[in-house]
Amino acid sequence: MSRLAAVVVPLVALVCGIVAVAQEPAAPRLALRWELVDDVFDAEHPDGVSRAVFTLTNVGATTLDAGAWSIHLSALEPAAPERVLSGGVRFTHLGGDQHRLAPATSDAAALAPGTSLRIDYLTRSLVTNLGEAEAHPYLVLTRDPARAYPIDFTATPFVRPSQQGRDPRLITPAEQYRLNAITRERAADDLPPVLPTPAVVQRRAGRLTLAVRPVVSAPPELAGEAALLRDALGDRIAASARGPAPAIRLAVGRVREFASPEAYELDVDPRRGIRITGNSAAGVFYGTQTLRHLLPVRREGDTTVPALRIVDAPRFGYRGLMLDVARNFQPKARVLRVLDLMARYKLNTLHFHLTDDEGWRLEIPALPELTAVGARRGHTADGLEMLPPAFGSGPDAGGAYGSGFYSTADYLEILRYARARHIEVVPEIEMPGHARAALRAMEARYRARLAAGDPVGAARHRLVEPEDRSVYRSAQRYSDNVMNPALDSTYAFIETVIAEVARVHRAAGVPLRWLHAGGDEVPAGAWERSPAAEAVRAASGAAHVRDLWFPFYARVEKLLAAHQVGLAGWEEIALRLETANGRWRYEPNPDFAHRQWRAYVWNNTARGAEDLAYRLANRGYQVVLTPVTHLYFDLAASPNPEDHGLHWGGYVDVDKPFRFIPLDYTRDLDGDPAAPPGGPSIASGAERLTPEGARNVVGIQGNLWGETLYADDRLDEMLLPKLFGLAERAWAPEPDWSRERDAARATELYRAAWSSFATVVGTRELPRLVVDYPGVTYRIPTPGLSLTADGAIAANLSLPGFVLRYTTDGSEPTPSSAAFTAPVRTTGTVTVAAFDATGRRGHAARLGPAPRP
Ligand code: TNX
């Protein structure tokens, strides 16, 4: 210890001691450890549940008496504790993913310093990944219920298969090896020059050197595209370089081969320079993105592009990504980066999920409570002035992910940034379900107006009917999150929000064309005991209050039409419940077909609903395909416990969007990932798209929901490289393997296409991201491991371009561990992980000890 420190430390201790004595007893300190014990499969739990244990240890200096404390913790539905087996505690559900754990009786034993409490319990369903165990706990003392104390939490990693041996979804290292084995690295010359694959590529001899910054010439209407291109090239080519500058000419003109406004032609001629012609400014923009990607990845050195001619147009006019910023907030800079990534890979629609139960993220100046209350999450005793914690955002209202919203100025900036990159922003305002943030915010407004002596103003935008006794529970376990279609104030609220959103879009120079008006997952039971709903039902002659759904969206459609805005929503806006053979089933609602409603069809997991997207398109609805099985980017990449994400619709890695067959996807619902997705439809009797239906499929979209996006590296990890599969499928021409009916030939074509794509992603696009977005944290694949016939261990990876490193002493590989270049023979355990160029690594795989040959 230095002399200075020797003096300062006791001084600080002294001062702190005095403060502590003067204030209150020392803060309680707890540690909580979670561990998976085993899985239980028995007659009562045929699908399995997990036996888990919390160990709560008092690591502080004060005794915690029973009745004096409770712990608030988060548990996604599958992991919600149901049955407590030991510890004398009780779990109480608080709403959403929040639970309270407290001694069951006031005479339960006190928790003295240094002692632990062991709480064994059974979960509601199998815990299959470690993310589900992240409890994000905090402590609340009964004497000061508004205050939260942090708790040290650890979730003990669980190692398959001992704890998860009976989970059929397990991917062992050997199985991963088998899946990876279809990837064959391709020579760089055999690869399409850019991702997504262009429609037509004619290669020519030679290369054009861009050693000196090119002169970009463009007519005034392409000034924006030219400026962005200059920026991008300026990043790569030093301003100081002297010599003759090559010319890049941008123009809007007719691209003969394609009618799409987004089509372009790019001509790279070593002598005459570069010409980009687009059917519109959007086409020119995509041509400039292609040009950027023709430059070799490395920043230093090589600045040549191959001589060639590309003529290109998208397969789908709608190429979307949905970003949920409601469950966990994402700062503006991250949204701009997502837009940048989308533009590079030629996606053109950001579906911006701005509101949900757990947050309202857009400033609406006319209703300031929406963000003052609805964009703040934290622990409070009464929950009146902010929303409760959720999804790992923690008790602190100043925390990064729970609280936050885009001011009007932020949103304007996002819209303008998107517009410059030819991305349309489709904002989503969730209704009538998934609306808890709005309901709570409007209750706060109601109270404030009433207190200010303005009962009329108080009632104007109120979303709650106090006499409503309806009992329901939403998919995310809320019982108070649905707007009421029988209240005029509901429509006053929606009308105000629409007007404000439309106003900002106009100010940004991009009139709002579509509003996504939610519609998903309204729970059964809502409105059933609402006097207002009952009165409207009776007056309208409807059979059931559930039928108020139709007048609700018809009225929303009118409110939107007043601003020339089209109605978009989740599939439910286009459905109605019907009985067939005594069973309820969702059917397309003929009443609104051919009204140009745009339905985002998501749930292809429900039995009988696999083909819902096609049934809706065939009946006249405009359909965006966004099926959970292939395009839900919030799903974990694999069943391995260390992969984050949900898994209610399976697992989604980059291969899922890649193998998606948009116009015939029921051929690939549960196939073997190593086989081509070419089998017959698994959904028996599934309806196929008619020619009219195919014209109504406007495009495809990846959805990134935000429940697990509560850490800085998480968005990248869930989005990348999945985004590349989406971009390829949304833009590139229909692949040959998806049309081939001969199984052997289809397998050959698919494996070749996948290998080419995997090589592009692994050797070109991910390295490009590392250079262009320093700190990017895309998911690095987990190796597969296999025992060779002669007893050595072989390793492989789904994507080329990484270095595999290994250890044989059980430790995690580091950038200085030995490279895995040939099968390894050892008596110990081989631990292998993939590393990228920056030395960042993915999850390790383990195998061994290998039996002696
Ligand atoms: C279902 S899909 C939801 C979302 C969840 C998502 C998680 C849809 C329209 N609703 O509220 O975030 O699953 O995967």
C-alpha cells in the first residue's frame, strides 16, 4: 500500500462509519445463487419440468427477520416457479415477468448473518437456457417498501446432458458436427460479388483502382445518395492520395431488364469509370451499396473493385425488420446503426415496435404522461408514477434498458436518417392489447387532471373503465393491459396519437403511409364484464363482446384514413374466431379483405394455422410474412443453454431465414437442418398460394422482440448474422433449390447454395462488420465435435472464416490457445471455441475423454 493510500483509507472508513451510524443500520446484503438440479419427467409432467434451487445467503451484518423482507425477481413464463418444495417461502406473481419471494409465514426462521436459506422448487416447464434463469433480483424491506437494495446474483451454468438428458431438443457436439458438415468453404472467386446476391452479374477482365478519391457526379435530385457514397468511400480512401481520380456517375434512368423502382444497373469499367443508373433514387442508392461492398474488406491497402456489370432488382418490394424497443429500450444511436446495417443489405422497412405493456417509447407532446410515466420503469411502492421493472431492467428508474424514449427531435432524426437510406419507418402503436404502458400513463393523467379540477379533461383520454370487472391473463401474464373498444375516450386517445405521429412524419418530409396498429394476442376474457362493452354489444346486436373487435378496427381505419394512412396490424386484425366441428378456429375475416389492410402473419406454430398467411393472401389481404419458425430473431440460435433468447417457436440461426421458402414455406416447418427444405408440406391439407395470393404477399420481415435485449451486446448477438439470411431471402432471386422437385438434386443445390452463402457471411460480411462497426458483437458459432473412427476428436464450424482454438485441460480456450488444425488425440477433454479476427470468441464445445483406440 502506498503511503498516501495508507492515510486515505482509514480516513474514508472513519467518515463512512460516522455517516452510517448517523443514518440507519448497515444496508442488508444478500447473495442469491440459482442452480438447476435436474429435470423431472413423470406422469404428472409428461413434457418435463425442472427442479431448481435458489440459495439465499445473508452476506451482510444485519439479521433479516421473517416478515421483514421480500425479494422481487423476474422469471419468463416457462421458468415461473410454481411449487416450492423447501425453504418456507412463497412466490407471488406481481404481473408480467415479476414475482415476489418472501417467507411464507411471519414466524419463519430469521436469516442471520452468514446463514443461508435453500429454496427448492419446480418450474412450470423445462428450463432450457441460462437466460431463463436470470432472475435480476432485488431486495425490498417491509419497513421501507419504496426502496430497493441490490442482490449479488449468479446463475450456475448447467452442463448438458446430465441435467437435460431427456430434452429432445438438445444439440450435442456430435449433432452440431453433423449439421456443420454440410458447409464447404468456397473459393473467393466462386462467390457472388455482394450480399444479397444480385439478379444478374457479368464479370469482365481487370479491376478498377480507387486509390484516389473518385469524383462522384450526380444530378441535384441524387445529392443525398452522392453524399452518402462520398462519405463511405472517404472512409476507405485517404484524401491525401494524388493522381487521376476515377469518375463515378449517378443517374436516374431506365433499367431495361427490371421494372421495379428499386432496380439499378452498376457498370464498373477500368477505363471509363463507374456508372450507376437506377429506376429511381432508391435504385441508385442500392447501386451505391453494391459498389461499397465490391471493395475488399480490409481498410488498408487494396482499394480495387472488379470490372463487371450488375443488373439487379429485389424479389420483394417489402423487406422489413421489426425492432421492439418497448420491452427494453434501445438508445437512438443503436437504432441509427440498425438502420445503417439494414441499408447496406438492402432492407427497406423498419417496423418500429414503439409501445407495449412494458414501455411507451415515443414522445407524444399532447399526452406527455405517455413518456413521463410510460417510458420509466423502476421499483416504487405504489407503481403510480412509473411502470414496474421488467425483463431484467432492474429496480433503478435511471437504468439504461427499462427507462428511455425518443423525443420528437430524436424521432425526427431517426426518420430523416432512414429516409436518406431509403428505409420507410412503419411505427407500431399497440392496441387494443399489449397496451399496459398506455393504460397506466393515462391513469396518471386522469388523476392529475382530476386533482387539478378538470374532470372533463381527466376523462377525455382515459383508457380504463373503472367498473370493468373482466378477468383475463395475457400471454405475458398481465391482467390489466387491454384498451376497451366501447369507450369513446379510447378513440380520442388513438386519434390524438395518430395525429401526433403523422405530424412528425410530415415534418421529416416522409408522410406516414402506414401505421401498424398492433392487434396481437388480446386475451380471452377481456371486455366480458365491462358494462360499457356489454351496452355496445346489446345495441349492435352482436352475439359476443369479442365481436367488438371488428367495429374497433373499422373505426381505427377511419381515424387513419383522415390522415391518408393505411391500416397495418398483426394477423389478428384480419381474423375472426369461428367454430368448426365444435372447435374454435381462427379464419380469415371476409369483411375487410380487399380493403388493402396489411396483415403481418406471425404465428405458424398453431396447429391448423400453419398456412394462415396463404389463406389471408388468397382472400385478398396484403400479407407480410414474418413466421416465428424462421424469422423471429429473438429466438435462441440453438437449444444450447448458453445461447440467449426465447424458444417458443423453435430456434433461429442464420440458416433459418436463409432456408425460408416465402411462397411455399409449409414445406419446411420441422425439417432436418442438414437437409434441403424441399419436402412435401408437413401441414396436411395446408392451403397453397394462388396466383392472386402470391401477388398479395408484399414481402418478408424479421422480428427482433426485446424481452432479452437487456445487455449492451445482446442486440448484435440476436440480430447478426441472422440479418444476412433475411436480406438474402428478401432481395435475391428465387433460389434454384427451392423449386427443384428431385430430392437428390435439391440436396446438392441446397448444399452448394448454403456453402456459398456461409462462405460469404463468414469470410466477407462478418469481417466487414468488425472493421466498420468496431465492438460489434455478432454471434460466433459454437463448434461441432466428433469422434473419428480411430479415436481422435475432430472439430468443425457452420461458418468458414474463424480460427478454432482448443485446450485439453478443461479450461476455456483463449486467443493464445493452440489452433485446431487437425483431429486431436488426448486422454483429457477437448474444449474448442471459434475466434474472430479481433480475438473475440464464441461458446466453447467439449468432448472427451476419448476412449483409447
Ligand atoms: C409474441 S408475435 C408476441 C410478442 C412477443 C413475442 C416473443 C406477436 C405479435 N406477439 O409480444 O414479444 O411473441 O417472441
